[in-house]
Amino acid sequence: MVIVNILIFIFSCFLIIFASRTIIDSLHRMTCRLGWKEFIVAFFAASIGAVIPELFIGVRAALKGVPELALGSIIGQNIILFTLSVAICTFILKEIVVESRTVRAGATFALLAVILPFILLWDGVLSRSDGVILILSCLVYIFWLFSKRDHFLKKHEAPLPKCSPMKDFLYVFIGFLFVILSAEGIIYSAERLSIILDIPVALFGLFAVGIGVALPETFFSIALAKKGHSWMILGGLLGAVALSSTLVLGIVAIINPIEVVNLASLRVGQFFLISGGFFLLLFIRTSNKITKREAIFLLGVYLLFLLFELILVS
């Protein structure tokens, strides 16, 4: 039974990676074809495309009565995006230069966005009213992003996509179907594995599900790094962190309030998430770039997180 659920979980993770990459690539081609500015391309193709799987998993988990799985997976995903994803892209580019004030401000909001749910969760429950607060904070973030004229001045330079618009719409639709199917598989297997292995479902989401949902955005960022689009890398990663911590968690909490009986199971993830975000913001604010040395430090933060989680699981 354990092996069957593990296979379902692994297959579902691979399926959601494939579906997410399909959605992100299709959205990227569509926004480039429309001649949108680089900021809009980063926001729609990277941030929203990456959050879609998390949203489906969160909604389905809430409807099935295990909303804490969504909380754990979002924490796990955001730790990876703050540390491992940034580190890998920095190794590829040698360094990531952060010239955009939008990205620097976005890093500040992303850190505040990951802290806010923990403040609201101080009593052990993320209630429906807390969910409304998270969604409102997300709307404030989006309004701020789209209210600044200078955010849209740099046009995204990319060759005209070869794929036709109708094919891209079809790929997005098929991608959504696969995301829904894979989300069902992940929730089904994760819930049963957490019971069989006697692991809190939030902790399982933090360690296992978080990795699966973070991979599509990480792969997309690596592809951008190979093409030299350093501005879009951090824009997409930070946008995904902010949206998942506010919009996704807010929707989940409204559908089904998140009650965490054992908050200690998330303390390690909470510590490393805030630490990773703090150091990333510090690097961006102090030198306006992320160097290889700083990437090694962020990688070390992620490896320490894995070590502590393995100790907790064992």
C-alpha cells in the first residue's frame, strides 16, 4: 500500500511539473506575441503560471478537509524559491544584478507576505477573516505593481514565437486539465502516506509536496538564466512567493479554515522560510546583486532546512 501511494505521488509530481511547464511556456509565448512589457511577461508567465498548481492543490485540499496540507506545501515551495532556485540561477549567470527598483521593492513585499500568515496563525487557526486579510494584501500588492508607469517601460525583447495562438490556448487548457488531475493524485497519496507513516500532514506537505510544486518555477527560472534574463528571474520567483502566501492561502482559508494542532511541526519551516527571505532581501538591498558567494550561502540555508526536516521525519 505504501509503495502504491509513493508511486502515485511521484507520478503526480512529474505530471504537475509537465503541466505547469506547458502552462508557463504557453503564457510566455502569448504575452511575448502581444508585445507586452517585460514586467507583464514576468508577472503573468512566471508568477501566475507557477501559482496555478499551488492554487489547485490548495483548493482541493481545503475541499477534502485537509487545508493544512496546502499550508505546508506553500511553506516548502517558498523556501525553495527563496534559496535553492535563486542559488542555481546565480551559479548559471555568475551573478544576478538587480537594477530594477520594482524587484527590490518586490523582495520586501515577498518577505512581508510570508511573515503575515504566521502572524495570523499565532492562535493556531487561519480563519476565514484571516483569509480575507491575506487576499486584500494581495490586491494591494497587485495594485501597487500595476500603478507605477516605470514598471512597464522596458519592452520584453524576444523572437516571435513559432507556435500559433490557438495552439497556445489549447496547451493552456490541456495544462489546466493535467494540473487538476495531478493535484488530485498528490492530495490523495499525501493524505494516505502521512497517515501510514505517522507524519503530520502539514509536515508532509512542507517536505514532499512543496518540492513538487516548486520545481516548475525553478525549471522556468533556470531556462531564463541560460538566456540571460536576470531581471525576469527574481521578478517571477518573488511574485510566485508573494501570490502563494497571500492569494492562495487566503482562498484556502476562506473555503476551509486552516487549523494546525501541532504548530511545532511547522516551526522549522517557518524559521528557514523567514531566514531565507531575510538574507535574500539583505543581499539585494545592500549590493543590488546576488553573487556566487551569496548563492552558496542561500544553498547552505536550504541544505540545513533539508537536514532538520529529515531529522524531524525520522
